[in-house]
Amino acid sequence: MRICDLGVRVEHSELSPRIEQLYNELAARGVSLRPDCYLGDEWFSPEGVPAISIPFYLAHPRLKALELHQMLEVEGGTADWCQMLLRHECGHAIDHAYRFSSRDDWREIFGSPEAEYAPETYTPRPYSKSFVRHLPNWYAQAHPDEDFAETFAVWLTFAPEDWRQRYHGWKALEKLDYVHKLMSEVAGNSPSITRGRRISEARKLRTTLARHYTGRRKLYAEDFPDFYDADLRAIFENGEPGGEPAATMMRRHRGALITSLVQWTGQRKYTVSMLVRKLMLRCRALKLTTPKDPVLLYFELASYLASLVTNHLYTGRFKRSV
Ligand SMILES: [Zn+2]
């Protein structure tokens, strides 16, 4: 079926009260902008437009189930996750509405928005206190625009006394103070830009669901380089001849392994799952077996996989942008 023929709408879906909540939060902080929220093909705010594209699959339980089946996770599928993403995208939308990022003081605080935009190649410093933490993977460090969106999201989430306490002693507090100043400056002022083109609007997408998912699965199925064989041999070096095949052991623990990897690396489940699958196939081809006492092996394998995923995240082979 074509996406435009699905007939999905924000109204009467679970998204409606969540957008309402976003609007209420904006009202409570004295912000007059109400970004146009529409169904698109993924989470983003169109360049220069004060709008938020919410992926269409969130508008219907059956589409959410399909997304889960195809991509193994549903980005923004829970109430809290959805609200976090809405606040983040709202940061971009408000920047577009008031053109904040063209101001000199904005650039002094966040850097030049003309910086190379490559959210898939940034190298975060996990302990940096110069950036707020809202979405996973230290996403504020991806680009000045993301830094602003994340800072705005934190500003919107917490009352001023709460974010002041939470970020006490952090350099990021300067950014929060600046956002606070910006927002009081424009409080009650309507933005110069209020509307714009809805990019990738779901009701105009003529591609079919099948083609849409083939494309996305291809995008997130990273092509991991084939340097694992030597590593796998080292990890399974104490395997007993005739012991349980390594691939069988991995299949048995696959669920737990993938769950913890996703939790601690912040990587997409589909990508992690494909990596584990690929390693299982290599283990089978190499006829690796497990030792009698596998506890050490479990730790080693999990650490190895976590480092693979993390290295790829830092070195830019993963595509992750919001
Ligand atoms: Zn963003």
C-alpha cells in the first residue's frame, strides 16, 4: 500500500495529547510559538520552517507494530520518548521561527551553524560538562544546531530552579541561561516565520510501505568490515573440541545480548541485531566452539561487541540523526 493511501492522521491518534502537552509546556514557559506538527516519514524539523515532522507509523497501533517488526524498535514509541523527541524538534522549530542561529551572540555560545553537518561522524566527549544531556549518545555534541535543540529541550523540560540545580557547576549552564534570556526576550512576540512547506508529508508520499522499509533497512544495516575473524578466534580460543558451537550459544543468548548492547551503546536495535547476526554466521563458518566454563567468554564477547558498536558510532559508520 502507498503511504499516502494509509489515511493516517494526527487527530484521534495517541500523538494528539502529546502535541497538546508540548503546546501546554510552551504556554507555561511563556513561548508563543506553536510549531506545526504533521505526519512525515521520520523525526525532523524542515530547514527554515517552524514545523515538526513526526513519523507516520506513530499514528496507528498497526503501523507501530509494523515498524517494530521491520526495524526492531519504534523511535518515540513510548509516551516519554515521544515527548523528549517533540521537545528536541521544537528546539529546531523555534530556531527556524525566530532565526536565532543567525545572531552573533547565538554563534558565540553554540558555534557556527555553518559547521559541517555530519551527525554520523561526531566524536563526543562523554564527560564534557559543556553540553546538556537529553537524547542519548551526547547528541548535543553532534552540531551547534543540535546543541541548541538539546539545550532548549532541557530548558523546556525543567523549571528554571530545577535545571539550575541539575547543571550547577557545569559550563552548559551558560547555554541554558542564554536560552532562558532568549525566550524571555521573545516572550509574547509572534515569530517572523510561522509557516512553511511540510517536507515529506505522509499524505503525499506515493512510495509503498514495502519500498519504504526496504530502503530504511538497507540504510541501517551497516556493512561492518570483515576484520572479526581473528578477534573471534581469540575470543573462542579455549573452545573445547566437540563443545557447544559458538553460533548456537550466541543464538541462545541473542535477546539478552542485543538488549544490553542497545541499552549501553544507544545504537539502533536493527543495526546491533544485524551485527550479532553477522558474527554468528562467522562463528559457524569458522566452526568455533565454546569452553566448559563460559562465564569469562560471555564477558569477553559482550565487551568486544560493545566496543565494536561504540567504535563505529564514533568513527562515523553509523547514521544517526534526529
Ligand atoms: Zn535535531
